[in-house]
Amino acid sequence: MATKREERKQRAEEHRVLHEHQRRKRRWRSRAAFVVGALALIAMGVLATRRKNGEESNGRVWSAAHGHWHDK
């Protein structure tokens, strides 16, 4: 039979292991969210840059003066 002190030590160790596991999960989630956010910003920047530079898109041309696409 375990003494109360041993039981408390065991519970404290279980709590510490659980806390460490939860901390690792939060860290992984925050890193994943950062990567997804960074990729989204890069994609938005690329798309915005392509449109502003007047590149052709399916036979259309960007008009900076009007701020929209025109047919060729």
C-alpha cells in the first residue's frame, strides 16, 4: 500500500506529464497556424501583384486607369 506522500508524488508526476503533452500540442498548433497564415499572405501578395502589373489573364488586360480588367 502506497503512502499518502507517494500518492501525491504520483499524481504530481501524472499532472506534469499531462501538462507537458498539452503544451506540445499548443506549440504545434500555433506553428501550423503561422505557416498556413504565411502561405495565405504570400498567395494573396502574388495574386495582387500579378493583377496590378497588367499581365494577361485569359485574353484580358488589367487597366490601371480604370482599376479592372478589359478584353483585348
